[in-house]
Amino acid sequence: MRAAIVGGGVIGGGWAARFALMGWEVRVFDPAPDAEARLSPIMEAAARALPMLYEAPMPEPGAVSYHADLAEAVEGADWVQESVPERLDLKQAVWREILDAAPRGAMLGSSTSGFRPGELQEGLGSEGRILVAHPFNPVYLLPLVELVGSAKTDAGLLEKASEILTGIGMYPLRVRAEIDAHIADRLLEAVWREALWLVRDGIATTAEIDDAIRMGFGLRWAQMGLFETYRLGGGEAGMRHFLKQFGPCLQLPWTRLTDVPDFDDALVETIAAQSDAQSGGVTIPQLARRRDDNLVAILRALKMQGNAAGAVLRDHDATLRGRLDETLPMVTVRRVVPADWTDTNGHMNEGRYGQIFSDAAEEFMHHVGADAAYIAAGHSYFTAETTIRYLAETLAGERVRVETRVTLGEGRKLRLVHEMRGEADGTLRAGCDQFLLHVSLDTRRSCPPLPAVAAEVERIARLHAGETPVQG
């Protein structure tokens, strides 16, 4: 699959990284001679952060090339994503070129945050082919993309776009009708406008406003959004009680949503100076890495709960998980070490070694048929004993693999020997000897596995017989 990214700014770079890391070939069009140099930090940040979200092995990254000729960039593209500046005349001019050069069957998306698809299509004879696919920064981590068609857009085109976006780990939110700024940016604008007034009137600084969001309702919104948060606010009586209790407050002149402060030099300087002071000298790349690491930790926590954006991530992770290759040894885990797996020394902490070897055992169990359905039917393997040797440190962002050998597989007994190695150089980082017993989940006592699982375990144990595990 090939994606063409038209416009190499922050959003275009995020799209390029997302597509490439999901295995697509990517062609980037940007006439600036330094386009590749400008996008390089975004691509590097994405390559570090996005794989941290996944337990399953990521696809092999697609090749990324840079082009100064638009027609060359969109040639043979399955998806074209326009991310040029928010000027309607500029966007229409670019789309005229894209429509002349792109394959007839290519999906055509615009990253516009404000324009309606009908506005983009006007006068271009595109017959509803141009869709709004509005993402959120950083595109390579945040799953939301607002998907909007015009009155001329065929429903099948929107469905196909949804499937493609879901396939690269995004969450396409189908916007019911064309409206300026779609859904999310209309909400953001309301908060932004009120924040400008609070700074303008000297009520709050930029830091105080950010603290109000990130220490309070921002945490609730990340998991529940707006309406479910307020549903809880109504107690056992739910939303009806909340609306009766707090609805009258809407009559009070608390906000200034319909007014816009004069966006003069004085306000710009006030906000800029406060923002500089708030950052405490942290550079933009440092701030971006901090944001990415925090987002990884938040998304992974939501993933563990199967909630909100975490549910999207969990489901996409499952699509990347395939049957293990029966090599000697078997590679049971191939992943990137997440930022939230590290301790104060900056390397992977002891508990996470247990985690990765546990994940390796689960992958093996799934491979032999002791999967979720098997567990739901009342059977599983329980770990009875582990011995872990820590041989070399492993840092966040490093790619590792776990190689597993079966040294015992008979009756209710299963012994796995795991070795965690660096993916790049094969260096042995840690070893684990894990002894498991098959149990009945009804009695919580050991019992023989069901015949099909027993046969698979014994077959692989015979396959691995005679292999001498290296523990360092």
C-alpha cells in the first residue's frame, strides 16, 4: 500500500510517520529543499513512541521518500492526504493538481481543521471524492480522526476510508453532516476563547489555566469525555438529576463564549511571555518527548482497562498478532520497551522483566491452543516458579525479542526457558526459567490439559528436545 502526503509540516509529518510505521510505503511532497530535514525529528519521535504502545510485533516499516514534484508523489497512491496551510484558495489549488495526477481509485483526505469538504470540492468536479480526515497532533499517537463527507460523497467511500484508517490504528469518527470546524475543534475553540479572556483580564496565567485542565477535568475527559463525566456528577439519579441541578447555571454570565478579545500585540506578548516562563527553559523537542512519553503511559493505562482510546489500541494490537513461527528457539515476543517500564535509573525495572517473560508464556499458551476460549472453558496454565537472571540493562525505546524453548512438556507440567535479547545486536539482556502447572479453574487445582493442548505441548517439546539453552 502507498500513501502520498502532500505538505510536510507537523501534521503531514505525523501522517507520514503513522502510515510508514504501519507498513505503508510513503511519498512526501513538499517543495521546500529542507523538507526531509524538517520532518526527520518527527519521524524519529514517532519511531520511538508509537511501537511502545503495542505488545504485538509491529509491521516492517515502509520506505519513506521525499519529492519536489506533486504528480510524482501521488503516482500510484492508495491514499492521498493533503496537509497544507489553512487557506481555502491554497487548498483548492493543491487539490486541483492532486485530482489531475492521482489514481482514480485513490482515497483523498484533507487534514483541514475548519473547512467543510463541500468547500474544498467546489468547482473541482471531484464528485464528492475529497473527504475531510482531520487528525490530532501528534498524529502518530492520538487515534482520533474526524471523517466527513459532502452531500455528494458515496457512503461506500466513507466506509472504505474508515476501514483503512482503522487498519493503521486510528479511530475514525464519522461526522454526521458538514459543519465548520467539525466537532472537536468547535469544543476546543470554546475552551481556547475563554482561556484567552482569562489571560486578557488578568484572572489567570497560562500555567494556572493548564493546571486547571491537567489536574482536574482533563483527566476525567481522557477516560469518559464530557457527558459521561457529568452523568456521574448526578449521582445515582444520573444525568437527569445533574441537568436539573446544574442546568440553571447556564443562565449565569460565567463565560464569554460569544465575544472574542482583541488579539492585539499586547495580548500576544502576554501569552507568549507567560508560556515561555511556564516551560522553564524546556526546549520544544524536549517538551514533545515529554508529551509523547506521557501519552504512551496514559494510553497504555487505558489499554489495560479496555477503555476509551485504550480500547481502540487494544483492538488494533490484536490485529497485529499472528501465529508464532516454530523456529528453534521460538520468538514469542518482539516489541519496543515502553517509557513507563523504566525506573529512576532510566532502564527497564525488575517487575517488567517478569512482565515480558509472562507475556512470552502467554503467547506460547495461545500458540498451543490454551487461548482465551480455552481459559473461558475453565482450563489454564499457572506459573509455579520462576528464576530470572538480569545480565544487561535495557532502555526505553529499545527493540527487544524473547526467544523461548520448551524443556519440559508432559502431562500437567510445562517448563519454558526464555532469553530476552536486543533486536539490533542480539545481545542477551536477561534469562528466565519458568515452571508452569496446568490447572482447572473450577477446582483451582492441577489437572492434565485437554488432549488437543497436551498433544501440541508434547509435539513442540519433542521438537525442542536436545537444545541446550544458553543463559549467559
